[in-house]
Amino acid sequence: MGIEVDGVEIHETSRGSGAAWRWSSQGPSTIDYEIQWVENKDTFLYSTRVRPGGWNVSQLDPNTWVGDGTLEGARDMVERGLPTLPH
């Protein structure tokens, strides 16, 4: 399943701990972005990577980034929140 924000396709993958949505910036210096949803904690993590380096990970504000504990709720939150993040 994919989500599109401002013409950028966001790819969803499932993980043992929940799900992740990943996309890359346009331009000469590509930046990879990822939002990971941790199912049992209903927590959203935000990661960035400038290749060839590793990922920088932080937790998104739990007062803003909150789901209903289901994958569908997490997708809904990602769709609403993505326009506020770089893409």
C-alpha cells in the first residue's frame, strides 16, 4: 500500500513491531525519510539518512502523533501528519 503526498509516493512496509513508511527527497543530495509505527506502544518514530551514513532516529511528539492502536489508525495518522514533514 502506498500514500502520496504532494506528488511524492510514500511506501509502506510491515515490520514485526508494526509498520514503516519510507520516501526519499528529490534533488542532488538525496535524503531518505522514514516514519515507523511501533504497534504495542502506539509510538511513531521519525528517521532521516543522508547516504552513505546511518539513520538518525527520534520520537515524534506523542501529543500530536497518536493513533488508536491499530494499523488503520496509524495509516490515518501518517496521512494526516506527512504534509507537516519534509518531503
